[in-house]
Amino acid sequence: MAHCTNCGVKWKAKDIWKLGMAKDGKNCPSCGERQYVSFNNGGFLMGLGYLSGTIGLLLIVLFPYYIRLSNQKDKELYGG
């Protein structure tokens, strides 16, 4: 499960799913530091989701367990 890079608090799956849909990141519920999704190793897994609806659904369910949080916006992911 993902942890805040600033304070180390473990995020709930519900908050991570919300973060995954937010372009501008989300504030940590504990320290308030802005966090963004960082796909250091999960980008490949997300790409597989386009190959099959079943794999895509499975990746959505497992999404909170494969992402990492970052204090900086990922330029590749958000295009800016």
C-alpha cells in the first residue's frame, strides 16, 4: 500500500483510488503535503490493462497496492 513520502503515513485504498483520478494530486490526510501518483514500476502493469477488460478490472482493484506517492508532479503522467 502507498505511503506519504513526507510523513510516511499509509494511505487507505479509497484515498488512493481518488488520487488516481485526480490530475492535480491530493493532500495527505495526515500532514497535508500534496502527493501525486508515481509509476516507477507500475506503468507497465497499467499498459497491460488496455489489452484485456479482465486484466483492466483486476488492475483497478489492485491499483492501490502498486503505486507509490511523490511530492512532485510527474511530467510524463500529467503532461506538464
